[in-house]
Amino acid sequence: KMSPALFNFVEAKDKFTASARFALTGKTSKPLINAFNQTPGNETEKKTTLDQALRGVLGDQIIEQKSSCDDYLSLIYLSIDAVTEGICSATTPFLLLGDVLDCLPLDQCDKIFSFVEENVSTWKSNSFYTAGKNYLLRMCNDLLRRLSKSQNTVFCGRIQLFLARLFPLSEKSGLNLQSQFNLDNITVFNKNEQESTLGHKHTEEKEDGMEVEEGEMGEDDAPAPCSIPIDYNLYRKFWTLQDYFRNPVQCYDKFSWMTFLKYSDETLAVFKSYKLDDMQASKRKLEELRASGGEHVYFAKFLTSEKLMDLQLSDSNFRRHILLQYLILFQYLKGQVKFKSSSCVLNDDQTTWIEETTKLVYQLLREIPPDGDKFATMVEHILNTEENWNAWKNEGCPSFVKERYIDDKPKRPTRKRQAPEDFLGKGPDRKIFMGNDELTRLWNLNQDNMEACKSDSREFMPSLDEFFAEAIEQADPANMVEEEYKVVRNPNYGWRALRLLSRRSPHFFQPTNQKFKSLADYLDSMVSKLAKELPKDIPSEEIKTGEEDDDDNGDNLLKDSNDSPGIQSKLVTNQQMDDIAAKLGAQWKTLASHLEMKAAELREIETDSEDVDMQAKLLLVAWQDREGAQATVENLITALNAAGFSQIADSLSEA
């Protein structure tokens, strides 16, 4: 027995099939809609059943072979109405179209495809586009595989134009993003000279060791004689150029370029000297062709028979094809293509030759009848537009659609009011009101805010003696401050101390061989150096330097245990080094040799600063860091006298 579910499906399909046939006869979709509404079951089941019923009706029409294209199109129109009414799937019209085109010969496919072209707006609507775009693309590709590229060129072009209208410009599936070439497009010609059908009347002058032979030409249609013979040698070179047009990357190879250059020069020389058909005769033929209603026929694929060579050279349409290929090739070689290899670069000679040849090609195009000037101008415009497309692809194919913000509320024109004089600072007291008392006070402290930022009151960096006064006092053993309670042990204090030393102390950037285990140990060493350079007017009760004779603990960080108080008091101060550096100036290198400074240290000083006074100061600081407690006034006076700076030494001893 048949199950109830299967019985319902078969019954519904038969009902829908009968309704579809009746709808086709009456050319209305109402019978189909009524049958759908009266059939029990859920929407999905009924839609699936109707889809199968419509495909079954189409199958019967094809099998009967009595139906015309109009019958097929009527059924497809019926399916479109059914989709609009919501009673069948959105993919059904595309499945029906695919079935029809698969079963019909090409001449009838042309009529069906005209229907597809006319309804492109329907396919792009929201109801059909998402569901059918892949079906349409597959259908078009199947048609292109059946069509001949040389015999059905117009039909192939119509399919490509339809796809361009169907899909948006930014649809990357239809773009050659990586600039790949159709390497399968090979032009076949006779490469065996022994099998050549060109005649051998007499041999011309030898060129590069090869015999150049003049071919036979017809007596009736023979064009004017050419300075270059139409022989197999020219035939071979002419058709070899098609391989370069097919794969332009070869032109970047040195040896391939030389071959291309030689063959091109000969071909263009033939075009330049070979006389074309009479211009008036060509116009007359074209007018007669238009008057008779005939189409201008041409072949997309070249015919490479040797017998046609002389006729092709005198044919305007053929010559335009070849010259246009040159222009397209030159545009690729010169253009900036994203996926070009880094080695694909033209040298100066190649660039110059391409520019000169481009001018020659355009000149030849203008000389070709009929309407040569118009054709050349149109080609130039198209190639300029192509550069814009190339730039668009290099940028990643951004969408051409710009999103606009739509404000539902209608905008009312507003009248701009003049800002009050008080706000603009043009009032009697030129005071700018900021809307807040405190902001107004701050803003009007100074008329020029940049100058206000440069004032002395904006200097918040403390001096070295102010900041390190507490650390120096704690470093004195007489004060007996335990290590854990010293400020140098505080990480926050240490961080601020490093920032201040980098801005104000010359010791910070001096190289040293001494290694410190922690930041606190380093700051202890720096505090010891700074204490020796403090001004003399600092109260001694605040800053102890360890000069008391009753120092019992021996841990004094501010003096060397081997130094006597007398020597300790004569250490060179920072102020003295500044004075000496200013007086030395550019002669600091003379003193450097007597201070026993190494050549590497001198080069480092010259690298650190270009100012001679600063270089002299860095010399003295480096000497002080090296000598430590021995950097006394007496030792420096001795070095100055030995270097011949007696006046500077006298001024230092008097101080």
C-alpha cells in the first residue's frame, strides 16, 4: 500500500501540474494560486511540490518537441509570478532556465537568453538576486563552454555584458585581481620554412645570414609594392609577435626584448610603407554595407594562412587589431601593477623606445581609413580610462557605493548669531569670558598663553642642593641615621632623583667602572660627589661633610679614609670647573694630554657634545670622576701650568 504522506505528495503534484497547464492556457497565474491555497499541508511541503510540478511540465514540453521558445518562456513567467506570490521557491525560475538552455540548440538558446537579458532588473531585485545569482553564473558559464569564441563572438560578448550588468563592479569573482594572462590563447602558424607555400621568385639581400625571399602576390588585388618583401621571413616574425602580446612578461627578459624589438621595428616599417586600400573606396564600401543593412563582420581569432598575408597587410580592420595590441602591451609594461614581480622594471632605453613607438602607432592609426582620427582618439580615451581601473585594483577594489547618513528629521535653516564681544575678547577690558569664573581667571592671566608657559614661575624643577639636602644630611655618619630610614632607600625618591640628575648633573652621563648592586647604593655615591660641590654658604650645621676630628666610626661616606682634612677641603668644585672650562674653550685638548686622558675618552667627549665649552667641562668632570679624592685644586693647578695655562692656574689659586 502507498503511505499517506506519499499519496498526498503525488496527489498535490498532479493537482499543481493540471493547474499549471490550465494557467499556461489562460495566461494567468490565478488557477495555480487557488490550487496552492486549497491544498492541505504546510507551506514548505507545498512549495517543494509546486517546484517539482513546474519542472515536470517543462520536461514534458521538451520531450514533446512541439513547444516553441514562447511556450518555455510562458512557463518561466508563470514561475516568476509564483515566486512573487510566495507559493514556490525563489530558485525555481533559474532551475527552469538552466533546464531549457541545456536541452535546446544554440540558435534557440539565443532567443531564451534575450529573455534573460531583458529581465536583468528582475534578477537584481531582492526576491531573486541572493537565491539566483549563482545559478545565473553557472548557466552563463555553461553557455560559454558550448559557444565558439571565433564563430559566436557576438553571443559570447552578450553573455559577458549581462554578467557585468548583473553583478556589482566590486564583485571580485569577476575581476582579474592578480593580472593573470590567458596563456592558452596560442596563435598557431606555420613554423616550418620547408612547408611554406609562399613563392620564391628571387632572393633579396641577406639579413643576419638568412635568405629573404619575395613572395607571390595576386595580379588583380595586389597592393602597391613595399620596400620590405612579403616572404616567409616576414611571415614568421609577424606572427611570432603574438606570443609577446599573449604573455607580456617576456619583454622584461633581456634576450626576449631584443627579439621583440627587432621584429616590431620590421612590422611597423611594413605598416608604414605598405599602402592601404583607397580611403574613398573604403568609405564607399562602408556606406554601401550600411545601406544594404548588412553587419560589419570581423573575426576575433586571427587567420594565419600564408596566402592571406598580403591581403591582411592591406586590410584596415586587421591593421587596427595589431596596432591596438601594441598599445595594450605598452600600457602594461609602463603601468604600476600590484602583482608585478620586483624584477619587472623597464630600463631607460626600453622606456624611450616605447614612448617613441607609441607616437608612431597613434600616427599609423590616424592614417587608417575610414575615420582614422576618430578611432585613434577613442582608443586613447579607453586606455586612459583603463589606467583608472588598474589603480582601483591596486587599492584592493574598494566599493563605489558611498554610504550616506539619512536624517529623517527635515533640517530647518538656522540663523547664525554673532558671538558677543566679551567672548571674542573685543570688549573694553579685552577680557575673554569662558563661562566659568575659575576658567576665566586662568585664561586671562596672560594675553599670550605661549609666553605665559615660558615664564620663570612655570619652572618647577628643584635645584640639586635643594633636593639632595636631606639625603646629604642623612649620609653624614654623625647624624646616625639608620640605612632603612634614609630617603635614598625610597623608590619614589630614587626615581625623581634620577630624573633630576639627568637634567642637572654632569656626573649622570659619565662612564664608570664601578658596579652598583642597587639604586640606593648608586645614589649614595652620587650624594657623596654632590656634597663636595655644594656652595659654601650652606649652613654647616645642616650639611655635615665629615671634617670633625672626633670621627670614631670610620664609615664616613663623604671622604676617603686615606685623605687628610686639608686635602679634602681643596677638591675642585663645580663652579671652578665651569670657570676653567669657559676660559679653556677650544684649547681643552692641550690640557687633556697633561691630565692623562685616553684617546677613546677624548673621542667620546667629542661625540657627546659639539659645544667646545661643554667639551672642556666634560673633560674636567671625567678627570674628577677618575681621580676621586685626588681631584684637588693643587693637582689641577699643576696640570694647567704644565700645559701652559699659567694665567688660568693663577686665577684658580687666588680663588
